[in-house]
Amino acid sequence: MSEPEKSENIPDESAVKEIPNGGNPAKSKEDFDLAAIYVSDAQYNRNIYFDTSPQAVRLYLLYNHWLPKVLLYFFILVDLCLALFEEPAVLPLPSWATMLVELLCLLVFTIRLVHYAKVIPRDKFWKDPKNICIIVILMLTLVDMIIYGALKAADCYGVRWSRVLRPLLLVNVTEGRQLRRAFRSIRNALPQIFYVFLLFMFSVLIFSLMALKLLGKRGLKTIDGTPYFTSYLEIVFDLYVLVTTANSPDVMMPAYNASFVFAIFFILYILINTYIFMSVFLAVVYNNYKKYLKEEVRQLVRAKRHKMVRAFAVLQEQKEEGGEPVVTQANWNQVVHLVRPGISNAHRELLWSVCDDKNQGAIGKVAFVQLADLLNIEVITIKSRPHPLNSLCPALYQSAPSRLLCRMVQHRAFVIVYDLIILVNAVFIGLDEENPMIANSEWAFLALYLLEILLKLYVFEPRAFFSRHSFWNCVSTAQIQSTRFDTIIVVSALVATIVNSTMKSSGGYTSRQILDIVFILRVLRLIRVVDSIKRFRTIINTLIRIGPAILTFGQLIIVVYYIFAMVGMELFKDKVKFFEDPSDPAQLYCGNPLLKGSAFAQLNYCKNNFNNVVSSFILLVELTVVNQWHDILPPAGAAGLLMTP
């Protein structure tokens, strides 16, 4: 992992003062481009100390364009997905084909790195650990490809050891700053977490020693007839598993069956280690992570302020001799237009009125610094348009029956009625679809849903009805609930139902794929009930807003899983085999005689293996979820098969 872009990327006050304001002459295009870059960096929390020469500024604008970023992440995804086609493969491809694709990916990463080197000063480039990390990864990968290709040409066995480095590119690219921030916060919190973990393990070892002395000599047996609590290491493992509750109450039953007094020992153990220590462990993790995250945020705020101060220094003018430097509205408008080209005039005027609350036509440094935060505020502009029917046939649309229909659709009772229809539909979904009455009722429900959409299109202006802001929200005061989502689901269900019925009537239809899609779409219609309840809608909106943070930690998990999956595949591929034919005798022991009679084989866990990247990820998820992980590890560990992150 790379070190943070800390103070070396935050300009100091002296650097700000060195930027000439040029007096009051009109600002050049280069000045506006430079100021726009500073504002954009502050808006998106970019901490890049770039060269301010005109050529470097132009290259930096290109570097931050959305297209190179999309291409970069596309090739990172391609590079990661190569594991699907490499040995052990899900879909095997010749090694030369995957290596050519990987070589193309390395070329793209190199071009992106060279582009970055042209943007920032050379000394800053070589002092940045993430750049060194990327260079090392690219060189090691190239060396590994050469060695592996030579071994393959000589018909020798080779290992692609550099595959474990692929996810580190996701961390160390410039755009991976959020991921690096999460890794840094976790890394900084580890020392305090480690002390709690040591104390916790000391407690487990002490309880294991007590269990050995209390129960080891009593001749107790487990349910499968093996000696109970006679090996210290096995006791440590069993009690550690008990902390996760995965083997409770199985682990205590032999002792509890012998005497209920022994239950006190396990209750004390669970109370101290599961409830007290785990709670303390969680509290320490949370508090330390929060502390270091606050420090990260503090540095971000400081860097954002310095970026805005530098932008102000580029644009500043003096309206009168000896007066405070200001930024005029004309220059401010030009910068905002460069940062947000698609912003409307009304939106821009609104932002200016917030900055220039005294209507002076110019703003000082304090007001200008707020611009980055103002640009991040979502402003929804709602245009009131007449309904097309009102323009085409106003007499009909403004008639008394039409107005009555509009009031009915806008009334809360209309929403409640359709919520009840959805609940009734949910009951029918749960019934047997083979019943003709149940199957035909789907057409009635689809007709009702289509009628609802048509009525809303009659009442509400169509562009407002399908606006991007009406997905989970109301448009104006009208009760338009999750319109686009609901319309997409209903229309898709109608098309899928028609296709399914047509294929059935044609005869010879045996596939359930279309039918499965129909069932899923039916169930998805129930989601709109969530939008009818204000509290539920608030929760959904909150989840949507924290989506980027969830995505960051999702990337973090993928990085860790990918590394363990690559190592696991190289070490343990084909150690456990799954046979499609259940009558195959080898299925009883997963193709490995060492697993005969083990719980792993008896529970039919043969598909939990490292034979390809998909199986590896699924296995790692199963181990992370905790449930039954102890049934996977002991027999597999005895056979030298599996490992856990």
C-alpha cells in the first residue's frame, strides 16, 4: 500500500503568496484554467501537487477527464478478470492469449503513469510511494510473464506469482485515494487493536488450560466417539470457535451431559470472551478507526481550503488602492462555467447570491473558499410545464370529469388502494402458480398496474413524471412514487409474461429462464410499498447516499479476497474435487482419500474449493460469514487443503 499524499501535496501559505495576481488586467485563459483546476481539485478532494506551467495545466486537465479514468478502471477490471481464464480456469484460454491481454493492460497502466509524471514535478513523482509501488508491480509482473512464458515453452510447470499484485493497482492508482484512506485508517488503528487481541487470546488460552484440567481426564466422548477435550490445541481451537458461536451448544454438550455444573464454566467463558471481550474489541476498533478517520478528514479540509486560497490568488483583483483583494462576479462566473460546464444560469445565480449576500458584485477570500462546498450541494430545478393534453384539447382536459379524475389520482387514497393491491398481489405470488386461476390473476394485476401508470401520465406532465429526481421522491406536491422504477418493472414484467405465455403456447417449452425472470419481476414490484412509508423512504435515501462509502469498503474486501484467492489457487487447486455425477464413489470423499469420513465430506462441501477463482471467492465468503467455518477448516487443514483470511 502506498503512503498518504500528506503535507507534501498541500500547498503552504508561502506558495500561495508567490502566485502573482497580475494587478487588475483581464485574466488570461491560462489563469482561468489554473483557477478552475484548483476549484475542481478542492471539490473532488484531489491532493495532487501539479506543475502550474501552461503545458502541465493542459495535461492535468486531460488527466482528470472522465474518459481516461473510465479506460483505466476498465483495464484494471480486465486485468483482474484474467483469473477467470488462467489456470485453474473457469473458462480456459491459451496462456498466450491471456498474457497478450495482460501485456495490453500493463501498457495502459504505463501510459497513465507516464502521463501523471508529466503533470507533477519530477521530485514529487519519485517521492510518492504509490508511484514507486505501481512501477514495482509493473516490473515484477513483466518479469513473471517472461519467466512463465519461458517455462511454458520448455513444457515445465510454472506459477503466476505476480497475480497477487493485481489488486494493489486498484489501491495505488491516483483515483484510489478513498481506498488508500481506508487502508491507512485500518493500519493506524492496528496497534491498539493488537493489544486487545493479545489480551483476548490470553483469556482463551487460560480457559483452554482450565478446560483441559477439568474435563481431560474424565473419559468423556463426543457424539462421534472421539475423546473429548484431551488435546490442548484442539481445546483452544474449539473455544475460539465458540467465541463466534458457530459450534454452540455442540462443544459443551458432552460436559453438560456429564454434569450441569460444567455449564457454569462455558457460561462464564461466553460471558467474558464473547460478550465482554468482543464488545471491547469492537469498541476499540471503532474508536481508533474513527480517530484516524477524523485526522484524514481534517487534512482533507485543510487541503481543500489551500486549493481554494490558491484559486483566489489567481483570480484576485483590487477594486481600490489598499483595499482587500476580491474576485469579481464576471471572473467567478467564468470559473464556475469551467468547473461545471452544464450548470444552468439560475443555478449559477443562486450560488452567487449565497456567496455575495450583500450584493456588492465581488466577494472576498472567505466567501470564495465556500465555492467548492456549494458546488457539491445538489440543487433540483423543477420546471412547471403545462400538460400536453391541456395544450391540445383544453376543453376536454379542463372539464369537470377530467378535474375530478385528476383529484382522485392525486389523493392519498389512490396510493393506499394500490398499496393494498400490491399486498394482495404478494399473497397470490406466494401461492401455487400451477393453479390456472392463480396464473391468470397475474394478467389482472398487470392490467391494474398499467392502468395506474396511464392515469398518472394523464394527470402529471410526462417529463416530470419520468424525471431522474422522481425515482424515490415526489414531483412538486403530486403523489408520484418511484415512477421510473415502477414503470420499468411493470413494463418488463408485461413483456416477460407475454414472451413466457407465447413460448408455452408454441409447445416444447421446457426452459425456466424466462419464468424465473417473470417471478423476480413480480417480487420486485413489492419494493414500491417501501416508498409509501416515509420512514422506509428515509432509510433507503440514506443507504443511497452512503453508497460511495460502501463501494469503497467493497473494493477493500475485493482486494483482500483476490489476494487470498490467488494464493489459495496456487497452493490448493485440485486438492478437493466436486463431481457432477452424485453416484460417483469419489464424491463421498471429495476425490481425496484423506477426507473419508470427515464432516467436510459428509456435509457435501466438496464444491468449497480453490479450483478456480469463482469457487475461491465463494469459499472465502463462506469463511467470512462464520457459520460452519469450523466444519470446513479442521478436516481440510489436516489434509493440507484450505486456508482462511
